[in-house]
Amino acid sequence: MRIVSIFFFIAGFSTYAQKPNLKRAITHATHQTNLMLSEIGKADNESETLVSPRTLVDGKLKLVASKDWTSGFFSGTLWYLFELSNNDKWKAEAQKFTAKIEQEKYNAKTHDMGFKVYCSFGNGYRLTRDPQYREVILHSAKTLATRFNPKVGAIRSWDHSSDKWDFPVIIDNMLNLELLFEATKLSGDSAYYKIAVSHANTTLKNHFRANYSTWHVIGYDPKTGEVVKRNTHQGYADASAWARGQAWALYGYTMCYRETKDPKYLAQAKNVANFIFTHKNMPADFVPYWDFDAPNITSEPRDVSAAAVIASALYELSTYSNNNDYFNKANKMMKSIALKYNSIKGTNKGFILDHSTGAKPSNSEVDVPLIYADYYYLEALVRYKNIVNN
């Protein structure tokens, strides 16, 4: 009997074995983040304009300015550590790093307002109800709304690459809608809600293939709203399924269902999840390769950031379903991440996770720690904790 029990534990068939070890995960994240604060303290002397860690380059910590799309994830990570531990140290650190991003509320040159502001100020407001945070959220939503084109029915993603697209919309942009939904709840102004719904509907119509995989970039004619191009920018090919793109789609439509209760968004989230987990190239440990259709699949780098986003989305999706499958799959992903993809304690300048992939086609941030992987991993832990404690 003892031998059988050990076999089932190792093989991963035990339900218990698949559950995240919350205490161990928080301890590891705490240790690493303390190290990160120390490393940032050393690097801060280089430039006061660099406000947040993003990744490692040649083993050195790379910090970014507030305008970088990843600038809000570290403060968001600190807010989640505060929520998981109830330790005021993390609250104080979160407040400090959140404040460094406030100027982004005026930055109308980017669609990444949700990533930057909602992950930082949004979590801060949720946990503290600080009225200053509310003001930043509302101003940021107003700024983001200026990028909406009624003819297209969507928010413009990039201002760069104008030689390729007149009006690009990327699947990542779905996550910025949460800021708009929140702005309507805080202000009572339905304009933000309507923009978010329009963007979600336009993306639903044009971004997905028949099998519910998603293109990365849709290029629109801003004058007519017609689709001009369907491409990738960070995936293997225009026709491939970039792993983090599928993760953004799953997360985005799960969130949109929460905010609207529109059943077509829930159906889309479930269909995307089905695509992800029935794909022949999904590894047994549920941590995907950077692109599901990459050419040398078993030797391709993984993308832990995609796994973390998927796991967080699945925990929320599980609360809208009577089927435990989403919850169990999220558990398995989180267990795999903890066992195989955590940074070794005391390494990686304090990043919690390793082995993410940013943009493989340009050989940028391949098989390295990425701050947004840490953020969505901790968010997944928060969601897991809330589910099991309710």
C-alpha cells in the first residue's frame, strides 16, 4: 500500500499532490522579493527614472521607466504579497513603488494603461480604498478612452510599427479593459463600460480562428473599421498560436464575463481553455512552450508567464462553472511551476519564477525571469486561497 501511494504521488495522480503548497509558495516569494528590494536598492543609483524591475539581461537586473508596459507589475506583486501575508511591510513597499507610476495617468501614447495602472493602483485601491488611488484610476481610464476609435469599435494598441499597421489591435489589449470597467463602477459614467464592451465584441468577432485560437495582431482601416491584416508580432508565425496570446484571450474573456455577465464571453473563455488543453503540443506539466506551433516543439523554450496567466484565469473561470476541471488544471499548473520553474532561492536577483519567454522571434527575453510572470503567479495564489477559504 505504501508503494502504491508513493507511485501515485510521483505520477501526479493524487489530488492532494496537485494542490499548491500555499505556505511554501508565500515563503519563497517573500524571500525572493526581499532579495529583489535589495537589488533594486543597489541599482537605483544608476537613474532615478528607472522605477521597476522587468527581467535579467546577461544576469544583471533590468529596471524600466514608468512608461514601460511592465512598470506596474512589481508594485502589484507587492500588493499581492501584502494580501497573502497581511504584513504591513509589503503594504509600505507597495505604496512606495505604486507612487512612482502615477505620472502614467497622463500618458495617452500607449494602450497599456491597465497593465501599468490597474495592476498597481487598482490593487492598491482594492486593498486600501485610498481616494488618491481612485483619482488615478479614473484619470487613467479617461486617458485610455482617447485611444478608442468608434469606427473600428476598439482601442488602438500600438503607435509604433506604423509601416506595418494603420490601426493595430493586439489580443493583449483585452486586459486593459478591466481598468475601464472599474472606472464606470467608481464614477457611474457608463462611457467607459461601453468602450470596454465594444472592444471585447470587436475582438471576439475578428481575433479568433474557427478552433478558438487567436491571432496576435489585427490591423484595421481606421476610416472604415475593416480588417486589413491578421499577423503575429511575438509568435512563431501569423497562423500559429502564440502561447501568451492564448493566455491573454482566456483571461480577458473570463474577466469580461465577470464584469458584464454576458454569456458569450463565458462561452468564449471556455472555448479558449478547451483549445489550450486539447492542443497536441500542450506539455504534460501544463507549462506551455512559447508558441503551440513552434517548429522544434520539444526543444523550444517554455513560457512560464503564459502558464501563470492561464492558471490565474482558470481559478476565476472555475467559480463560474460547476465543473472542477478548471480548478484542477490550475492546481496542476501551479504545482508544476513551483516544482520545476521557481527561481532557486537566493538567485535571479529576487525574481520569483524563471523560464519565461518574452519575444522569441526577436530573440528578446528568452528563457529568463519576467516580472509579469511573478505578478500573475501571485494573483493565482490569491485566487486559490480565496476559493479554498470560501
